[in-house]
Amino acid sequence: MRKQLLLRKQLLLCALVFSAALSTHAQNVMEVNTKKPGAPIQPTMYGIFFEDINFAADGGLYGELVKNRSFEFPQHLMGWQTFGCVDVEDDDAPFERCPHYIVLSDPGHKERRSGVVNEGFFGIGVTEGEAYRFSVWAKAPKGNAAIRVQLIDENSMEEKQEFVEQEIAITSKKWQKYTVTMTSPKTDKQAKLRIFLKGTNSVALEHISLFPVNTFKNRENGMRRDLAQALADLKPGIFRFPGGCIVEGTDLATRYQWKNTLGPVENRPLNGNRWEHTFDYRYYPDYFQSYGLGFFEFFQLSEDIGAEPLPILNVGMACQYQNWNDESVHVPMNELQPYIDDCLDLIEFANGPVDSKWGKIRAEMGHPKPFNMKYIGVGNEQWGEFYYERLKPFVAAIRAKYPDIKIVGTSGPVPEDKPDNTYRFEDGWKAMKAQKADLVDEHYYRNEEWFLTHGLRYDTYDRKGPKVFAGEYACHGEGKKWNHYEAAILEAAFMTGFERNADVVHMTTPAPLFAHVDGWQWRPDQIWYDNTDMFKTVSYYVQQMYATNAGTNVLALTMNKKPVANQAGQNGLFASAAYDSKTGEVIIKIANTSKQEQVVNFHLSDIKGGRTAKTLTLCHDGMDDENSICKPELIIPLAGTAKVEMQGKQAVLNDELAPMSFRIYRIKK
């Protein structure tokens, strides 16, 4: 009922804004040529980009609820509170690459306790009626030991802090995995996990884990269901992972290494995360990568949500932002072969037969069928000769062994040359053309004015060169860098240029994707969440509107024979059109970025009147407003209709657009 009232309120608001008569406003007449479908719109046009920033993996999409579950953080007990007799040890460990574990021993008195408490990621979120799987690798050196496992509310005013408990008997002197399921009787965003030693016989504990049973696709090492479902609901065509700057690392030792993410999760080594320390004004000293969400899981998730996987691998360079032109931090040219092998081995892991070295590992992890990977990115946001020279042997090796794989290079971190020559965008494109990259990854985080004035960005691009991948972009408000409504509308306007130029723009992914409300470093972001709830931003809804209304071919849409991209006399309008051969519909997208309502007249060739167009509209009157945990649906798209009528022999769709609004029309041809 609340949602219905909200929708009615928004529809009423839009209706009030449209109250002026058609005759009192200038007419914006646009011609839509529906007779001649143009360039195909790639299925990969609208997608998603994942990077482990803002606690996007551990503490976010990855379902694990325990922080530092294997005691491998540099401070081995970070995230844990200990009491009684607790020791960290590393001899006789069950997992070679995660050697640390804890031993709980007799505290020396029957009224004393030994044990640990885990704080989770800004708490442990549990939901009433949901089941949670606790697991631990344990041994009892003297045999017949036991532990009590509890979910607790430390600040409860109830008689007991624990609200659910299970006892586990540790019966073996050798390492074994023990598992119990606990159902929470209440919802608590900031619970904690507590483990007591029961009795006097000591126990050793390693890889202490707590997962929701109800993960996405119900996988044991799975994703948080609501967040993964939000990705699926975007209907993405491409999924870029795992970054981003973490591909490079602050130094090469902390770069993302995909081979370390394979195999049992218990034996995946910890990795640093450059976003722990990048911004000292948003500093999180406990931000690491457990690699529980690894490359197998990324490929599996791509398959689950129907997106083509696009992995990005290191080109032998540490992060240039953090190291600039220090040659010593990058791999020498004559030592690149292991990095090149990583690319070749990854292609075999994704696509190779089960009797190949890496295809066999994929099969052993539970996926005998190839993932059918088609794209690979080499390097992230690199620039200059450091990058161009290192990329050459990668391209040569990939082309020689896997000629059908499409290679994505990069033009650097900005969308144009810098006056001080710090970044050379044009040089990047020249280098990618010379090396015959298939796509060039462009990044741009720019303000409102940039998005308003660059609607024709891709209209003049070389049609014979590499294709464009807009791999990271977002409107960053001038002096208000958050997920406000105005920025989302300007993104929607700019994206009409992607569609109009689908012959050269083949992939787009906004960034970043995820952010924890209690642990973020960067905004704006597409999806925000706490430990039990989430909300989709207006920018998310813009992406969803485009992806679910993409069409299959571009249609020409002009105003006074010019593309509609806020040109002179176009009154702040941006528009594009497409044909969907699967449904037989014409799809028009239009954004009004002016502060006045605009009357629009679409002249539709080869369409008869007397039919109803379906509409989907973003309309809101507060430019700085945004969705939130408390108001997750403050601003959402609204469905409606519009009439197509005949004016003489011409089919015309007349409509009014509210100030700062975005609308999509679907018209049966």
C-alpha cells in the first residue's frame, strides 16, 4: 500500500508540472525514421563493473559474515575480541596458504571463560526467520572437547545477550570441518558471533565462517541474495571485474592475482586492498581481500545474471596514480612472461577443455562446461609509454594463441588531454589503434557541465578504428558528490549518445557499483546497503531503464536534421531511438535537462496512428534528493501511456516533458 501511495504521489506531481497547455509552449518537433534500422546495438552495450571498493566484496556482495575468518590479517586478531586463554599459532596448520589459527585453552577456573567474539563487517546482520550456516575447521588435541556458538546482542536489555546458540562437539585430534545451522529469531543489523570453550580440554579453530543459507542461487560459498538479485535485475550485457585499481595494487605484491582465488576458499591467501589506505579521510585499517569472491565466482555470477564476462588483468604495472613514473615499481620488459602467461592461462581456465591444465581446475571447482569468455582486458586506466610498450607482447601472445578473443586496452584515466600533459588521452587512442586493440576503455568522472556539453562526444569518432568501451563513468556533482537526482538525469541524457553511436560504442559500465553505508571511500555509487537492507539509486534506475529497453538497432532521430543532444535551439533536450526486432517496437529515449517543461512532437514514419505507446518516466522536483535506506523508493521510474495519433498522413506522438526528467516510449510498429 505504501508503494502504491508513493506512485500516486509521483504521478500527481508529474501531472501538476505538465499543467500548462500545449499551445503556450514552443514545439520541439523530432523526426524518427522507423523505416530503416541502422547499426546494431550490441548485447554488451549496457553492463556493470565490479571493484572491491566501499566494502563491495567482503562485507557486501560476498555472503561471508565473519571478518578475518582465517586470522590472516597482519594483526591476526583484528576483528576479534578475545578473553580467557586464547593463542594464535601457525604450526600444524590445515591450510598451507592460510597458516594461522587460534587455540582456546582452559582459563584455569570453573567460573572463568575462554573464547572469542567476532564483530563482523560493521556488525553481523541477521534477519528474523532466516537460517545461517556456521562452519569451522577444528581439532581437539586431547579429544572430546566442545564449543558453544552464539549470535549475540551485546547491548541487549534482555536477560541474555545470546539469542541463538548451538553446541559443537569436537571429537577428533585431527583437523575436521564442523557445520551447524542456526535460525535467527529476530532481525539485528549489528549482532556479533561469540564462541565459548566448553569444558577444560583445549580446541584449535581455523576458518571460522558464517553464511546465510539463503544465498543467491543457494550456493554454499555464495553471494548475498538481495545484492546479487539487484545485479540480475539490471539485465547487464557485460560484467567487468575485478577492477579497477585493485588490479594494479599499490605495489605489485598487492596486485590482484586471479590464480590465488582458485581452489578451496579455506586455502586462498589474504591480499591487501589499496582502498584501505588510499584516502586518509575515509580510512579503514581492516579492509582486506579474503579472495572468497574469486575468479571462479565472478565467472559463475556472470553466467547467473546473463552477462558476458570481461576480466581485467595486470599488464606488469603497479598503480600509476600511487607511483607515477617510478620505473622501479613496474615489471621490467624482459620479465613480463609470467604476466603474459596469466592472461593465456586465464583464457584456458575459462574456455579450455576439462583435460587441459586450467580447464581441469575449473571442472574440479564444479563447472566442467566452459564459460565461453570472449573478452579480456589488459591493464586498467594506464597511460604513457610505460603502458604502451608493455602491452605489445601481451597482444602478440594472445593473438597468436587465441585469435578470437577480443582485447580491451585503455586510453588512461581521463576523457581528454590534460593541458599540463600529465595524461595524454589522444596518445592512448593512437597507441591502441597501432596495436589493433578491439576496444578502448575510456573513463570519465565529470561534473554537470561536462555531461551537458558532451552529448555529441562520439558522433565524430573514427568508425574504422577500435570500438569504445566506456568502462567507468559517472556525473560527479559540482560541490555535491552524492547520488542526487540531477546527476542521474544528466547521465540519462548523456547516454543517448551511446545509443545513437552504437556502431562505435559497444560497451558501457558506470562506476562504482556497490557501497556499504558504514564503510565507503567513494561516491556516487549504484547500489547502497547496510547489513540487512539495500537501496537502488536513481542512477541505478537510469541504467536499468536503458538496459531493459535497449532495442536491437539504432533508428535515426533528428530535430531540424540534427542529432538531439542539447544543441542550439533544442531547449536542453537529448534523445535517441532504436528498433527492437524481437518485439517489433520502436523505442524512444528522451531527457529534458532544462528547467522548463518542454512540448515534444515525434513524427513517426511507417507507423499508423490510433495506438498507445507505453512510457516509463523518471520525474522528481528535488534536484538534490536521493534514495536512502529509510526511503529506498523515494525516486523510481513510473509506468504510463501516451497516444500516437494521425495528423493527415503523419503519425505523431505529442507529449510534454517535465523539467529535468527522463522518459522512454515503446511503440508497436
